[in-house]
Amino acid sequence: MLKAYKYRIYPNKTQKKLLNKFFGCTRFIWNKQVESFNNEIKTYTNSTELKKEYSFLNEVSAAILQQKEIDFKEFKHQYFSKTRKIKIGNPVFKSRKNKQSFRLPNQKFSIKDGKIRLEKLGWLKLVQDRQYFGKEMSVTVSMDKCGDYFASVLVEQGNINKFTKTNKDIGIDLGIKSLITTSDNDMFLIPPDNQRLIKHIQRRLSNKKKNSLRFNKLKLRLAKLYRQDSRRKEFLIHNITSFLVKNYDNIACEDLNIKGMLANHKLARAIQKQCWGILINQLHYKCKWYEKNLIKIDRFYPSSKTCSICGKVKQELKLSERTFKCECGAELDRDLNAAINIKTVGVNAVSQSGMGSKTKNKSKDLFKANSVEQIIFL
């Protein structure tokens, strides 16, 4: 199993200049490859031949240039793959305005006594707040828009400690009012963001002269506010997904078409704020780590319109109706009703398969039935 550990690093002034050269040369190699890819006649040569023409490439580690070439080869493999479900677009040129990064293999770096040694950079101060065990595969050094530097160490680990089986099932409904509502009537909300302050600073930024001292100060402050919002959401979602995987064996959720839902301009901002894709992705790999089951319900199943008590489907249900009322007398929260239905359909699909947690080596196609589009037994 591969797992990444991200640490903050503190380079000195000389090392910062060298890091900028590393980022620039990595970006240069990628852009040369994109230029060759877009042209019908191949114009790109490998990094060894480019060093003869561009002497500044010799100032950085040859390993980072080779790694970037490997990345582009993998991109071309995915681009022309006929078995890939989601097609990727044409490659784009990298800009210095975006996040900068480069990668080194395990032979070119080492970590010891709170420091990390990178080839042609020397020893850098590193804040190692977590220890890891396993074989080091590579390290990715990056700089965000706030100008802070990080080192992400990829480690190959053996079997990790599994969570004990609880024999409990749960259904989760992804929503806009709350991030998720569970079938156990637990509700998790996204923390308030800095949108009001961001809006105020953006107005002030628009009146400043570009690249002036005040412009750069406001731009940095704006980047830190965006990063603060992102970290708050990431921290919350990691805690939610860890809680679900630790306390439940079978987790059922909807297979939403998030990209299609973002086309609705009235709800796009609210949907994007909830970070559904990040939450589902975390559930996916954490279930794989700890041998739990993630069950995805068909996106066309009317979970919100179906009564969780009598099973009758309501023909019309407006988005403004937050309480579900049925002719049988049932009256409960709309999202709670949907979560109970999702749990019922998911658990029934598992029980009908008759395999439970022993199905992790079976084909997923065996479990496509009724309202379930796919069941991921991990």
C-alpha cells in the first residue's frame, strides 16, 4: 500500500533561489513536451539533448527532468487509452502563477534528525510531525500560492492495523443544507468560510496597480484566506470519513453526477462548496485500507421521493420542501428519509448477494441488481 506524508520545509534564501530554478526547469521540460505534442512534426528531444542547447538545465538535478518526462509518457498513455472510462483533454502549458512542484526518486533524498537532504539542494529544515514506517519511494517538493514549501514523501507500507468489525450498516445522503445526513440521524455541516472577507479584499485588490507592493500584499492575504477555507474543509472531511469507516462495515451512498449538477448555475456554487467529490474519494480509499464496503446506489433511484416507512413514491417533491410527508402519516426530515432509503437499498443488495465481507475478490458485475448501480467490495 502506498501512502503519502506531507511535511512543511523551511529553505534558506540560497535554497529558495535554487528551488525556483528547479521549478522553472521542470516547467520548461513539460512545456517543451506539450509543444511537441501539439505539433504534427515532432520537435521535442529528451532532456539530455536539451541540456546541450540550454545550459541552465545543468544547474538542477537530472532526476527531476527525467521524472517529468516519465509523467508526460504516462499522460500520453492515459490520453490514448481505449479502456479509460473518463477521457482527458489535451495537455496545457504550465505557468509560474500556479502551484509549483517537482519529484525526486528515493535514491536522491534522505530524511534524518528533522532535516531532509535533496540532490543539489543540500539539507533543509523539515517539521516531521508524524513518523512513517516503510520503504521510501519518492518525494514531491511543492510551493503553494502563499509561498510556503512542502515535501510529500511517498511510502510503501505493508498491512496497516485494520479496524474491528462492528456489523453495523449506514446510509449517507449528500446535501446542500448539510454536507451529509446519515441514516442514524447524524448531521455534519461544512464550517463557515471567509467568503465575505474574500469579497471585500477582492474589491480592494481590483483598485490597486498590478504588481505593486500593496497589490502583492493583498494578493498574498487573499491566497491565505483561500488556503484557510480549504484546510478547514479538508480537516472536517477527513474526520467524517474516518468516523464512518471506523464505526460501520457497510457504507451506502448515492453515485451522483457531480459534473452534470454543476451545470446548474443556480446551485453550482453551493454544490462546489460542499466538496462531495473529495468526501467520496476519501471514503473509497479508506474503505480499501481498512477492508470495509462502500456501496454506491444508482443515481436515478428516487431516494428523496420514496417513503422510508411504507415505500410509496411521491410524484412531486420541491427542493424547498425540507420535511417529507407521506399519506401513511410519516413525517420526517427530507435528508434523513433519503439516507434511510439509501441504507435499505444498499444493505438489501449486500444480503441478496449472500457474500458479505467475503466478496472482496469477486467481480463487481455480480452485484448489479435493481436500484444498485455498483457495489465496491474492498
